[in-house]
Amino acid sequence: MKKSTIWFLTIIMAVAFAGLLYVQIVYMHNMVKMRNEQFSEGVKRSLYAVSSALEQEETRYYLEEDVAQIQSSVLPRYSTPGENQAGVKYSFTTNEGVTGDITLKGDAEKIRPQLSGSTLIGGRRSLQDVIRGQYIYQRSLLDEVILNIISQSSNRPIEERADSALVASLLKTELSNNGLNLPFEFAVVNRTGVPVYESKGFDPEKSGDNNMFVQTLFPNDSKNRMNYIKIYFPDKRDYIYHSVKFMIPSMIFTVILLIVFLYTIIVAFRQKKLTEMKNDFINNMTHEFKTPISTISLAAQMLNDNAVRKSPKMLEHISTVINDETKRLRFQVEKVLQMSMFDNNKNPTLRLQEVDANVAIANIQHTFKLKVEKYGGTIAADLNADDSNIYVDEMHFTNVIFNLLDNAVKYRDEDRPLKLKITTRNLSDKQLEVTVADNGIGIRKDDLKKVFDKFYRVSTGNRHDVKGFGLGLAYVYKMVRAFGGEIRAESELKKGTKFILILPLTKN
């Protein structure tokens, strides 16, 4: 798949996931906003109902008080009627056919003469006058009650007009009727905000944003006698978000899908890059194998020449060439097999033994000196480690140092003589530091992080001006880790590169 196609699919999927997540967030935000509005509306209805109930309770209080006064002043007149005060019973029938009885209590001897001359019509009119009089009297009583409420009610202490236990009970009932079954704290305050009384846990500072609700008590009172009820809900936030918690799993799943998608894209790019590196490796490997194979083939053809077979020196030279090129092929194949073994998580066959690093490095310096001098360079060793005994596979340790030196030769700067330096020193009584430094072309910072990756070659691509498979440093890294050590690289463009190996000493 082309890189542009991967990027195109990535952008489309990223926009789709971002859009889906945005829609979910907006929907959840709107749900929370709507639930807040519903909550506020329910609380306001409940507070208004409480205020109305308190006004009705006060009206009932004054009505009962006035009725008690009326009963104490009127009803006793008829409590003990005399012998002649049984009264007169009067029956009537209305135009609509409704019949009824009216009994006039009192002295029958006095009432009867007044009714003796009355006609039916006159009797009906007398009845209407009686009812009308009772109505006017009762209305006057109601007017008096209303006047008392208007003029005297605000003079009563608010603690009596709105008892704390009654207010708490009304609040609980009305909130429950509006579906708000959650704890609350309330207080009744005067017009200056000073609490008249409050619930045990009432603390305005803990109410939070948009969580304090206020309702006027007895709104018909004068302004200087106004009182208010304040209420807030400590668990409002949990109550609101509990109602929209069903959205949380969908958002979590969306985020998981987004993470998986991003990981898949990263893996796809890595695989594509790995494929390109493997193709580069195959091209380089073909070139690396082609040269020794061609040399061996040419030597075999020369052996078919009778003149060559008759010359012992020529035969010796050809056999040496074939032997050297065969070793070169074997070494490259061993590198590939060794890396394959690491990739399959198989432990390489290591013959671990105690090795004196100073001695091994001195031998490597002597062997490599000819190759460095061939390019007009120098190699120096500064072996300052007092304790240089390490527990490694000597052959692989030698290959590690050889690979680092060979890398320095490959990436030398053609404009100045090559200089190589190997140093050893003890970091402590537990570790040995081995440094291989050169004055080559250096490595860019971006490439420095990847130099130990398999198949990675610094700025070479398919070019063959610098030979190799991109396996040398990967092999070095794997081996140093297998020895229980660490390796890192430091470099600066046009100034050189330094590889630092830290290995545990044998006694540790």
C-alpha cells in the first residue's frame, strides 16, 4: 500500500473518530444542562408549594382563632333553652320542587303570633331575608379575618409563622412529589441575610455553583419584614451526572477504538518502514555476496587454465583468495543467522569465560592496524582500567569491537586522516567502560536514536558507496545486552562518533 493511501485513510478515520467523540461530548453536555434545568425547575416548584402551604397554614390559624371567638360569644345563648323555647318548625317548597325545613328556636308563644297572618309567599320572603342576613354576617366575619391577616400576621415571629419542623417536613414532601429524593440543607433568613434558623449541616460556602435556591416567604409582608428560605443540595452534582452515566461507557469505547486505530496506523507505518529497510537489506546483501562470489568464480575459472596449474605461486595465490572470500561470505551469513536467532527469542550459543578486556583490545588494535593504515589513518589504545576482567564470549566480544572499528572506517571523513582511539577505564569496582571513538562524518541526532535498529543504515538508502547490511550495530547491541552490559552512542556531525560500552566486571 502506498504511503499516500495510508495517510488518506488515516485522516478520514481520524476525522470520523473526532467527529463521533465531539458529538458524544456535546450530547452529554446538553443532557447535563437539561437535567440541571429540570432540577432547578423542580426545586422552584417545590419551594413555591412550600411558601403557599405556609400561607394557607397561617390563614387556617386565623380562621380557627376567629371561629373560636364566635363560638364563645354566640352559641351559649342557645345552650340551655327553657320550656317554652322549643321553637317553631317551618316547612317550605321552592319553585324548583326542593322541599326543606327551618326551625326557629325561641319562645313559641312570641314567634307564633308573628307567623299567624303570613302567607306562603310572605313566609318564603322571610326565609330569604334570614338566609341573606346570615350570609352578610358570615361575609363580614371573613372580611374581618382577612383584615386581621393583613394587619397582624407580619407582627408574629417568623419562627411561629414558619416552624422549622413544619418547613423541613413540607420541603421533604414537595421535593419528593417532584421526584427529587436527595439530601438537602436549608435555612430561613431575614431581609439582611442573617439566618433565623438553619439545618444542622447548612454551609453556604459548600453549596457550589448554581446550587443555592431562594424563595420568598409570605410575599405580601412589607419589605422591611421580608423573610426568605434558602436551600441547597450537597449531592446535586452526583445526582445530575448519575442520570447521564450511561453515556460514559460509549465514550470510553470510542476512546479505546481511537487508541487502537492510532496504534494500528503506527504499526502500519513501522511495517512499511521495515519492509523498505528489508528491501534495502536485500539489495545491499546481493551486492555484498556478489563480489566474493564473483571473485571465487573467477578463481575457479583460472584453475582451469593449464598455465596457472603449472605455477605453484599462482595456485597458492588463488587458494588464498578463495579462502579469504569464503571466510568473508561465512562471516556475513553468520551475522544474518545470529540476528535471526535473536528475533526468534532464542538464546545464542555463548561460551562465556573470563576475558581480560585490555589484552583482547590490544590484540584487536594490532590486527586492525594494517587496515587503518591502508587508508592513511592511525589507531591508538589508552587502556587505563586497573581491573579489566569481564565474563563474556571472547569471539563475540572481539566481533563487537571489530564491528565498531569497521563502522568507523566505513564512515570516515575523506577530507582528513582517519583517527581511531580505544580506551578502557573503571567506572567503579563493579563496571568497566570501553570507548571506541573516531573523527568520521558523524551521525545526525535523528539517526542517532535508530543506529542500533536492525537493517537501519544512516543516510545510505540503496547506495553502495558504503557497503553493509545494516546489521553490524544491531548485532553489537544484542551482544552487549547478552553480556549484561549497556551501550550508547554520542556523535556530532563532521566531528566524529563515540560508542560507549559498559560491562560488569567478573567479580560482580
